[in-house]
Amino acid sequence: MKPLRVPLELTGLSKTFDSPDGPVVAVENVNARIHDGEFVCILGHSGCGKSTILSIMAGLQRATLGGVLIDGKEVTSPGADRAVVFQSPSLLPWLSARDNVALAVENSPAGSTRRTRRAVAERYLDLVGTGDAADQMPAQLSLGTQQCVSLARALSTQPRFLLLDEPFSTLDSMTRFELQDTLLQVWEIERKVVVMVTHDIDEALYLADVLILMTDGPAARVGEVLTLPFPRPRARAAVLEHPDYLTQRHRVMEFLEHHAQQSRSAA
């Protein structure tokens, strides 16, 4: 079998922030290799540097040491090959859902004319199941629908890498489940490399091919990498009923609890 390419690598990534009490090491010597077509979740407790790592991948921050490589080239700034969806939808309130997406398309290869931008926007709104909201303003939309529009906006630029920073964390559980299913359906069609930050164990187990488990901060690092055995395409019931599901869940919970105890002892 031909080995999968490794387009995205974290190599010795460390990030130190200044604070009133002196330098604080957020993450230290983080290494990971992310393959073509993989859905990867970075999982850990709050404060373990998950969002910091994602921000460096996006080019929004620079690593203090080491860094992120795409096809062997260091990431030093944002780029069209990466799209980010944050916890908050961050839609422009004076634009309709369609126009929010079309604005993102403007600088992409598909954005040469107003007509094509509109068509691309409508295609991706339909893809995430919000085509009927195209003419509505963000204030008229539920938070879940706004986040779907944010996902459509990110995908419409046709990035190689989709970076998700806890995009469902502010949603109620039912809406969260629905958007997880939407994300998986879209991923099956688009097959982007997805790197998603989450602290939700069940969400990570349902969505990901690979889990990167982070130790607690400060100086958080990769503690373990798990490859999940659940086949694709996935249905929630099939994952929950898989004979390895509880074993994998217990393993992740044990890891997180062990490092939480270490952090409490150190404090």
C-alpha cells in the first residue's frame, strides 16, 4: 500500500508568553505528523495550549521555537491554503448569510465575478444545510445556523486545511450533535485535512481518525497519539456500539485524569 503523504507537520513546536510574573511556556516540544485526508482532533483540558497550537498552524501566531511545516515549508503567516472556524461565528452583521460567504470567496480563484461568488456561496450554504437561510441576516439566525454559515464560509475558499477551534462548544447538546453530523457529511465529500481542537471526549471519538492527547499546561506537550478503529462513513449509533468504543473512551479518560492529578499535585 502506498504510504500517505504528510503535508502538515509540527516540529519541536514551543510557545512562550510574557506575563507579569515572567515568561510562561504554554506548549513545549510538540511534534505531530498529519496525513492527507485525515481528521485529527487535539484533545485536552482547558489551558493545555490546544488553541495556541491551532493559531500557530493558521499563521496567526509565531512559535517561539520549532514550528509548523506545510509540504516542508515553515508557516510564518496566514495563507489561502488554511481556513479557520472559531468558537464564535464572527459573521459580519450587516451582510446576509450569502454575502458573508461570498465575501470570503472574493479573493479565491472562484471569485472572479459577482455572479460566480454568489453561485459558490449558495453551493456551500446548501452543502452545510443552510441554503434556505441565504437571504437572512446573522441576527435572524440561531447560533447553530450561524456556525454552519461560518463553516460554509471557510469551505468556500477551497482550502487544503480546515482548522476548527472548538466550533460547537457554545451550542446546546442537540444542536451540537446535528452540527457534528453535518461536519462529517461535508468532510466525506470534501476530504480536507481537518484539525479540530476540542475538550469533548465523545465528540473527538465520533469525528476523528486520530486523537492527539495533550498533557496539562503550562509546558503542555503531546502525551499520546491514538489512531481510532471506527470505520467510515460513520453513524453515531454504530460508533457507540462498536466493541472498542468504551475501551478507547476509558483510555482517553484515564489519560486526562492522570494528568489532571499531576497538575493538582504540582500546584
